[in-house]
Amino acid sequence: MRVFVTGGTGFVGSHVVERLLAVGHEPVCLVRKTSDIEHLEKLGVELFEGSMSKPEALAEALANVDAVIHIAGIIKVLDYDEFYAVNGAASGALAAVAAKANPGLKRFVLVSSVAAQGPGDGDRGRAVGREPKPVSHYGKSKLAGEHSVRERCGDLPLTIVRPPVVYGPRDYGMFGVFKMAKLGIAPVYGKGDGFLSVIHVDDLARAIVACIDKEHASGSVFPVDDGAAYSWIELSQLIAGAFGKRARVIKLPPTLFKSAAGLVDGYARVMRKSIIFGRDKYTDMREASWVCGHEAITDALGWEPEIQLEEGAVQTAQWYRENNWF
């Protein structure tokens, strides 16, 4: 199957491209003029130069594929309106162009986020059928993207995947946690007893590709995780264990995070530089649960996670070492 992939130069996208190749598909990757395409060139995949800001120009590529996997999005902004423009409206615009250029498309997969559905319930995931209640602008923009795609993809078979925290080789997002763990330090929010889900990027890539390989109902929404609910302390200790250490837990008061978030936002505005951590990220962080589960995708596609955090942390730490990230 020829598969149009957005976000293929990113962390999750590059692993999805590798998975597509591994199971015999032909990725066609959207890249910008400024994209770092070294990894994709090494993989030998087809590249299509364009931009999500000009979706009409993507019609030619979309007309000649069997499926679309839309991963591209943004996680840090200077102005929250950027979240809604890119994660929201642009996703819908891509779906509209795809529907018009290729009404026979077999599947449109939108990679959203657990932030779109809102906090979980302790160590249990939020039920998929429960009304989404995102708390941050990022989460609200991802939910807006889901709504926009649903409204504009017409009769195209649609699947939405909602991952939680993703980690693995080539990841910058969790790299800081690994660096602290290597030093034997585990700074945590508050008491460190909030729960969250995680997923190894290889498992996420398998889940996303399974959505184009196996028939299922259009409009399906699939949260995915590794099957466990971790407290922040448990997560930190498991990652520290990958370095043969037990981390010293440092419990930081929520007021410190709130103040730091405000300072970071102020610095970002002055320097005109977007930074991931800020008041919007703090809004998500202060919730007691970000557990999502994976029952829906298991029931529909038979997908199950294969990599638990204890194993995945060791593999990821080894990759960081071998590639001189430490």
C-alpha cells in the first residue's frame, strides 16, 4: 500500500515510516524545504515537498496513495492560536483535500493525543465513549483537529489514535527525565503520586500501522498505552533502574512549577522563542491522572503492547549512550 505520511521527519513519524517499510508498505513522506531529511533519505523513501499551510498543493500526492497517516503537529507555541491553526484547522484542511483528490482512499489515520480526551480517573483510563474534557490549549487544539477531520473527510474511513507520553530512541521529549535518572535524581511534581500512561515508540508505530492493515469501523477512536499506570515516582525509578541506580526522589511543590511556568512564558515572549514547558503544559501537569488504556484497539484490531517500561527504558538508555546523547 502507498501511504502518505505527514510528520515523517519527527520522532514518532520516523518510527512509523520504518514500520511501514518493515511490513511492505511504500511511504510517501511530506517534507518542507527546511526539513532535516537525512534519516528519510537513508531509508530510501519517496519524498514530496510541500507544506500543511498549502494543503491544495498536496492534492497530486494524495490522489496517488491508498492511505494517509497524519502525524504532523506542534507541541510548543508563542501564541495559543497557533495550536488551533496547526493541530486543528490544518488537519481538517488536509482531510478535505484528501477526500476530494482521492475519494477511494482506504483509510485516513489521525494521530491525536490523550490530552484531547482529558484526564483519566486515578489509575484507570478515561472511557472512550465519555465526553472529552481537555484542560490545556494543546489538548483542546488536538480535539479541535479531531472534530475538523471528522467534519471534512466526508465518507473516507477515519481512525483516530490517542497516544500518551511516548519515549524511545531519537526522543527529545523524555530525554531530560533520562538524564536526571542517570544522575540518580528524580524531581517529581508534588507528592509524585499522580498516575500516567506511557508507550514505547515502536509499540505506537505498530498500533498506527495496524490501523491501515486491519479492517475496522470508520470513526474509531483508539487510545494506546503499554498497559500499566505509573506514578511519577514509579516511572522515575524504573528509568533510573535502566542505569543500575535507584533515584533520589525530590518532591517539588506545585507552586514552584506554577511560578516557573509563568517565568518561562515571560522569557519566551521576550526572546520570541517557543518553549515546551509553560503555563499550558503546567495545566496538564497538575492533573492527578493521565491514564488512557488500550482496550478499544485490542478489541477492534487485536493489537497489544509488547514493550513494558522496564524493558523499554533499558533499550532507550542504551540508544542514548551509543549515539552519544549523554
